[in-house]
Amino acid sequence: MSYTYKVKNEILHRCDLNEDEKYAEIRAILLLKHAINQNSIELKLENKEIAERIYFMLKELTNLKIFIKFSKSKKFGEHNTYVISIPSQPGVKKFIENLEKYSSKVDEVSEEVEKGFIRGMFLGCGYIKSPEKEYALDFFVDSDELADELYNLLVKLEKKVYKTIKRNKPLVYMRNAEDIMDIIVLIGSMKEFYNYEETTMIKDLKNKTIREMNWEVANETKTLDTARKQVKMINYIGYKIGLNELSPVLEEIAFLRLENPEASLQELAEMIGISKSGIRNRFRRLEEIHNELLEKEREA
């Protein structure tokens, strides 16, 4: 069962919609499916639950004669096609014109219309990936005008939304987890919102843990690399002039490093009771002596 199916299934079992939401949702689906003719409506859907939802909402909103039937199609494999039709009759043209009052493009559009429009778009062409895989919400829209309307509405709602062309169709998409969760709540899928939020939190926690582990490993590797370079440098000084020729403080840190080749600078500092910057300064002086010896060797 896909994650998209879970979200749509929860939405389809919601009945607490007001009239504005129903009109806006119906308008979105009718436009998506190119179902509006000059003086009639013919909507073809392959999803039985969505077809039933639209049919009963139309029955609630209008006294027009509405018919629903299904047929089997063998195009791209055998499946049922459900057809909702409102044939030419008095009142159809007025109903079609009335739908535009519930466009999200009108001035002072209500929150209910915004919800209904986005919900209708999602039911008609929306795809959402499981948050375990990827944060992604896509709307593949056949109409440039409808894609622009959806995009502009999501921008107005201050969501991080993008628009492009994919598979020769306009694609409106989102990749931000928080914005996707906002849309899931907006369209009425509260159960899946909580599941999405929980998965996101666990995923973020895992990623944070992995980052911290990688940071610790990187620091440990850096410490070991630094220590190896210091041991190599001290051995060279000992070979060239002898460590007993160093000042007492430098001789002390040189032997301390040889005895503790894997210790960090902080650990060395704690062993002799000085600051980490003090240890770093002593190694810097050893490095200067090492470089001076190398330079003399090159000149010789």
C-alpha cells in the first residue's frame, strides 16, 4: 500500500466539509480531468471512492440530474472507469459559471476554498512519498493555468514550492518536510500527519546521531594523524641532535608524546597540569626546531 493511498484514503472518509470546501474541491477535480463542456459535465475517474465522493457531493449541492456509470477499459491493462455525467439541462450553465466563484484566484478567497482546492488537486493528481524514503509532494497537472493557480496559492501560503516540466506535464512540487506536513493537515489527513511527523523526528534523530558519530570519527582520525606526525618529528630531532639537547619543557613534552602516541592534546595537557594552548605552543616550538634541522640538512 503506497503512502499516497493512505493519505487519500483517510481524506476520502472525511465528511465534515462545508459548502465552500465542497465546491472548491469539485471545481479542482473537474478542471483537472477536463470534464467541463459548454453546457454539460462528463467526469471520468478510475478511482471508485473518489467517483462516489464527487457524485454524492454534487447531489448535495445541486438539484440537477446526475448520472453515474462504470465501464471496463482495456487501455494499459483492464480496469474500471467511472463516469459521472450531468447532461445538458436548465441550470447546468449557471452551475458551471458558479464554480468559478470558488476559484483560489478571486479576491479575498476564504480559507475553506483554499483547503478544498488543494484537497481536490491532491485527490486528482497528487503523489506523496513515504517520509522514510524522501520528503516529496508532487502534483502532475495537465493544465498550465491550473498548475499556476496551485503554485501561486502555495506561494501565498508561504510554502517552499517549485514548478517545472516533467514528462511533458507541468509539475508543482515540494521538498520541505515541514511544509509537506502543513499541507497534509490542510487537506484533512490528521492520522497520517502524526505518522509523518513521528517518522520525520526519528529520521532526523538518526541523521543527527550519524553526523555526530562521523564528527567524532573525523576528530579521532585527525588526532591520530597529528600524533603520528608529532612522533615522527620528535624521532627526527632525537636522531639529529638528541632529545636531551632540548630545553627541559620541550624534552618533557617530547618524551610524553612518545610514551602516549594516541593521546589528544587535551589528554597530554591534563597529564602534566598545563593548558591545552600551552601544549600546543610546545609542539609549535618543536616543529620550529624540526624545520630548522631539515633546512640545515638541505643546505648541507
